[in-house]
Amino acid sequence: MANKRLSKSQFMMGLQCQKRLWLYNYRKDLIPPIDPAQQQIFDQGHAIGELARNYFQGGTLVSADYMHIPEAIKHTAELVSGKTKAVYEATFVYDNVLVRADILKRNSDGSWDLIEVKGSTEVKDEHLYDVAVQRYVIEGAGIKIRKAELMHIDNTFVKDGEIKPKDFFTRQDITKETKELIPEVKENLKDFMKTLSAAKEPDIDIGQHCSSPYSCDFCGHCWKGIPEYSIYDIPRLKWEKKNALREMGILKFRDVPEDFDLNDGQRLYWQVERTGRTILDKEQIQEFLDKLEYPICHIDFETIMPGLPLYDGTRPYQQIPFQVSLHIQDKPGAEPTHCEFLADGKADPRPELTKFLVSNIGTKGTLLAYNAAFEKKRIEELAEAFPKHRKALLALLDRFEDLMKPFQQRAYVHPKFQGRYSIKNVLPALIPDMTYKGMAVANGGDAQIAYLNILSGKLSPEAVEQTRKDLIAYCGQDTLAMVKILEHLGDIV
Ligand code: SF4
């Protein structure tokens, strides 16, 4: 197996978990198809990569793709010996490792600067290894690297017209850090080749590495024996403790020994799971209900977070609300009235959404959200962006209460919550006939993808129409769910 060739991404897999590397090479059949969320991330990475090339103009792209590596290597060699100012996607093989550098910039002394582009807003540890392995290969292939840099998004950037790469990106010199990692890279490579020469997958247990620094494609394979509501679901339990339980052969939360070191909250969840009994602090729930004033306006936003800002005045990865649903109840038990706003996808959704909020929320009563910090933050941002409505929007903030509180503060713990208190866990336990199962848009992530699909302009008019219906059904369900949960709390106290 000595001739097995690794790509940079396989090197990164090996660093995360050598079992992942082995499975990737021999059990690709276990990799689930790319889901729309991953596709969205890839597309965004692609768009950021293209913008980065404009930072270093006058370069040439090695356009041969992964299916045509010999051509890519040949083209890179021609460009390196020619006069181009920079090579984008420069492709090299050395020591059985293949890398494609985002940008190689030519210097006047014949050396090159290696620039890796990332869509993050900071340098992370894994980025250093990513660039170190590129350096190892490119230098091994005979190219002199003067400087290694990581170019990432500047999180202070605010869009104002066309995005200029020099304003959007910031560059960090990581020459020293990556040089120091090269001996480690060499050792890693030896190790990885040894792993790949084995006939069987390495015996590596599941753990924190399955989701860090990247979520692994083989979780479906390695985690398949883990029962529902396992030790891995215990809220805020440190990995050392999970691993200790695993070593004791304990997998189900209910089987955790009585004397195991759990904090108060974890112990309470354990008791609920063990006894199957619901914890209900009626006094605390009543205190919460007493704070609410009718009319109660149940509110929920849906947002997108584009890395490349779409609208002037917004930052990379800023939460942009594009949809809001309101269910307004005048008095306890009254039939709520529903109204909603969903942007048409043609322009910045925030001005129209702001007008909708100001004209529909009213001036009295409680604003009730589930995880209210999120809704409050969006309103603060809108107030900052639209000074004309600032006063009216800021006045809303003091009227917020959080429907999540009774569950988060463990005044109400149902065995079916399984230690969680998100609305997606609470609702089916308390109101079994209301579920998100089977909905085309069933969570905030789906809503984000659905709206970005509308923005992409790639959907047919019929598909846009259907997607809008799905979004409306989902966001409306979230606020109606809150109405039902509140009614339920009222009933039980
Ligand atoms: S799921 Fe975890 S243990 Fe399995 S290959 Fe991935 S990282 Fe390794």
C-alpha cells in the first residue's frame, strides 16, 4: 500500500481520526449523500475562493479539476516556469501527497508566497496543519516558499456597494508556525500510510473527535450501536466523564451509577429518566405566568447568515431576518390572530420586515419568544440599522419574556424532553398532535436553506411558490406551538 496517494483533505481526516481516513479510502459506500446544508457551505466556500483570487490579480487559474490531476500538475509547472503573477489552485504531488494551493504568489526574487483562503473569521489550529502540509509538499516539489499566510474574512467588514477583496479579507502571517509543524507532518504521514496499509479499519472508539474540528461523515457507521438518550446526550457533561462512563461499559443515561459525579441539573435529568416521572414546580411556573400581560404576542424570526454579505450595512455572517410570524392572543384561552411577513427575495428584507413589526406588534402586552435572546438581538440590530424606527423597536425589548425559561430552569422536566429544552423537544412531549415531522421545512436550518434557494434565482416559479408555502407553514407552526405550550402551562397550574 506504499503507493497510496493522500490528498490534503485526507491528511486532515487522518489528523482528526485515522479510522476516518481508513474508511474514506476503503468504505466510501458508508458516506451519506451531501445534504443541502453541506452543499450551501461548499457553494459559499467556492464564492469566497473566487473573490480571494481577485485580491491577487493578474494570476492564472489551474482549471483542470480533481478528475484530471496529471493535467493540473503539468499546467502548474508551466505557469511556475512562466511569468504569471500568481497561480490559483496550484497543484503539486510530493511524497505521495497531493495538494492544491488556493494562491501561490510570485515574488521578484523567484520565491513564492503561499496563501490559503478560509471562510472563517479567525485562524484556527487546524488551519496551521492545513497550510503546513501544503508547504511540505510544495517545498518538496522544489518551490521556494518565502511566506505562508492565511487569508480569512475580516469580521469588522461592513458591505457598502460592491465587495472589494482588500476590504473583505484580512491576512495573517503563519510562516513560522507552519514551518515548525513540518516535522510533525512528516511523522503524521508515515503513520497514516501505515494505517492505510492495514486490511482492517483501525480500532478507534467514538468520541469528541467525531465532531471536532469537523463533523465526520462516518458517524452513521461508528455511532450506530449507541442507544437513544445515551451518555452522549447528558447535557453539558464533559468528554472526560463521557469517556469514563464508556470505559465502564455504560451507554444508556439511565444506567449511569447513582454515585457518578453529575451536577444538580444532570442529576435531576437522570432521576427523571430513571423514574419516568415528570418534575413539575407549579409555583415557579405560576410565577412565570404571572409576569405575562395580555395581549400576548408570540414572535419568531427566521434568518439567513451569509458569509458574503448580501446587503449594504451588513457584516459577514450577520443574522439577517427575512421572515417573522406573530400569533397574538388578547386574553387567556382566546383564539389567537395570526399574521406574518415573508420577504419576496428581491431586496434587503429588513426594511419591510421592520415596518411590519412596527405596525403589527402593538404597544401593549408581552412579547413572548422561545429563546428570547435571539429575537431581542435581531430587534436591537434592526433598531441600529433603521434609525427612523429605532425608538419604536427599542421600546419592544423590555416587553419580552422567554417561554423557554420554565423548561430551561427545570421547573418542568418531562422524560420525553431527554434532557433538552428546545421547542423541538418540548412540543412533541407536551402537545403530541403537533409535530415538525414530515414538514418540508422543519427547523431553522431548513428555513435558511429554503430562503437562500429562493435568492439563488435557480428555482422555477412553481418551486418558489412551494418553498414560500413551506416557509410560511414552518414559521407559523413555531408561534402556534408557543400558543399551545403556554396554554398547556396554564392548564397544569
Ligand atoms: S465517526 Fe468518529 S470514530 Fe468514526 S471515523 Fe468518524 S471520527 Fe472516527
